[in-house]
Amino acid sequence: MYADRTFSCKEFSISRTETMDSVLQAKYPELKSFKASEPGNGLNTVRVNCDGQSTRFMITYAGKQYFIEPVVFGGRTYYAHYAKDDPNFIKEKFERR
């Protein structure tokens, strides 16, 4: 969204990516990954991961990273959108001890 609260659409090219070998993919056909990029600007990218029940997005646009993650609440799936540098989002360490 722009400062004047308007939107603009961008064209992206999307393709399927392989994240596991063919034997494992055949065992888990519901697991799919995609990558997308803006033609003419390879710095604007999207990664999409589907597990058959929900979808996750990682978007890099104009030098910032954004995430769209599924959140299950009361038996329903909602999608939360946040920026990586959002100060209101509590980030957990990747490794736990």
C-alpha cells in the first residue's frame, strides 16, 4: 500500500521448485514449493510452501521481508501477515536449548 492508501499490482513469474528427491516427493505429493520473481527485478521474490492443509509465504519486496503464516485458532485457519523487522512481533530463536 502506498502512503495515499492506494494499491498497485505487480506481475511475477512463478515456477515449481523441487525441495526433495522424486521418491520422497511421490510419498508426500501434498508438499509443494514454488518460487516467484518480478520480471526485470530479481530482488523482488516470493517463496510459497504448501503442505496440503495450509500455505506459507516469504516475500522480499523493495528490500524488506514479509511473511504470511497460518495460525489455527478455534479450529479455523487464519493467516497472519507481518514484516521481518516489525518491532511488535516477538521472534523466537531458531535453536532452542
